[in-house]
Amino acid sequence: MRVPQSTLPPLTIAAAFGLLGMLSACSKEPPNIWQGYVEGEFVSVASPFAGRLDTLSVQRGQQVASGAPLFVLESDDERAARQQAAEQLRAAEAQLADLKTGKRPVEVDVSRAQLAQAQATAQRSAAQFRRDQAQFTIGGISQAQLDESRATAASDAARVRELQHDIDVARLPGRNDQQAAQAAQVEAARAALAQAEWKLSRKAVSATQAGLVYDTPYRLGEWVPAGSPVVRMLPPGNVKVRFYVPETIVGALKNGQAIQVHCDGCPAPVPANITYVSSEAEYTPPVIYSNETRRKLVFLVEARPSAADAPKLRPGQPVEVRKP
């Protein structure tokens, strides 16, 4: 049996084999170039309380500094609660001060006037009792009248002693137990005021760190549920590059090692440092195409650029990572 010979000229066959060789060579990536992408760890800024969005101080794409105001929610209820707590604290402090000082001087003067009146009455009663004793001795009055005079003198003298003790008590501050109880009321009122002020402060939110305003989901006048992000930020330190290396390379990489990130449109490579090397292998992610490594296991590696270089990269951007 004869095998049919090819009808193609010898030069054509050689050219075909050469083309296949070139395609095979192009499918292989250099050993020190790895594919990856940029990822951002976004910070969702929200208020723990619900409210209408009254002020939005930033817009998407804006760079803000740390401490810059971001948004303000309506806070009528929180302002009223703070005012109420402040008034309750002042009332509790006034009551405590009153317990420490005793009665007012005017009240003490009233008690002294009552004491002077009682002393005059007691003196008259005592003089009358002495006269009645003399009359009883000579038989001028009965025993019943003498007993009544004695009782009146004793009652008026007791009234004098009562008012004297009242004046002494009026000069004293409140009892220790009363002062301790009122002091506790003052501390409770002070804590309630601090809580009211904290709730009010949570309605006006500022940036805790500098970064890019990535998104603002709400508009002025919209109702914002409690804990719902009003601003999504991307601080420079939260930008990282994720790339994948074959198992033949992973052993040579370590945390802190310098790499270079190349991207389309970047005027120069962006330096970064490796911050994480996975200890578990995985299949090549489908978003990274490589005919050579798609069926092989690879290891995830993460690197972070400096805060100054981070704005040069965008989340989702495909990149190439190389050794410097």
C-alpha cells in the first residue's frame, strides 16, 4: 500500500512548522513575569443611627484629608435629648449643693424669730406658775388651777427646747447617706449627657483617614437607614496587587520582597512590596488567561505599593508583575 505524499511544496511545509514554533514560543510567558490585578479594600463610612441626609460634603472621585467632614444627618431628636440631659444634670448638681449647705439663712432667721416668741411665752408661763404656787399656799386657788398652770409652763419650756434643736439642725448639711445618693444621681445624669452628646456627634461624620471617595450611594434628602454606608472610601494603604505564580517560583518569594507592577498607560513601573504569600495551591483563576499555566496549580501572592504610589493604580486593573 502506498502512502499518499503531500501535495504541498517542501518550502510550504517548512514554513508551516516554523509558524507553529513561533506560536508556541509566543504562548510562553517569561519566567519572571506574572499576571495579576489591582484590588481595593474599601472603607464603608456610615452612622450608627438613621436619619435624613442633610449635608454631603464630598463627591465621587475626590481626594479628602484625614478629619475632613463627609456628611451630616438630621439630628433634631438628638439635640433635644442632649438639652434634656444637660438640664437634668444641672438640677441634680443643684440638689447636691443644697444638701451640702443646709437650710438657707432666711429660713434660719424664721426659726430664730419663732424661738424668741416661744421664749417670751415660756417666761410668762413660768412667772404665772410661781404666782399660782403662792396663791395655792394661802388657799387662794384650787389644786386643779395649780396643776394647769404647771402643765402650761412645762409645755412652753419644751417648745423653746424644740425650736433650739431645729435651729441647730438647720445649720447642718444633709446626712451622708442623702449626699451619697444625690451624688450618684449627679453621676448618672452626667453619663446620660455624655451618651446624648455621643449620639449627636455620630450624626456628623468625618474621615478617619485620608483617601479617595470611591462612591456616594445616597443623595441629599434621602433617608439613610442605621449603619448604611453613605460614603465608600479607598485609603492609599488599602490598595494591593494580587498575582499568581507557579509552584516553581513561590519558594523564592517572601514578605517584604520588592517587585515592580506594570500596567497599560502607566508611564513607569510602580514599585511594591510583597505582603502575603499563600501557603495553599489553587487552580489558575479564569480571569487570568495563560495557555501555558491554565492547567497548573499556582499560588496567590499579594503586594502593596507605597501610599504615594497607590493612586497610580485602579481597582480591577489588570497588571503584570516583575522582579526589579
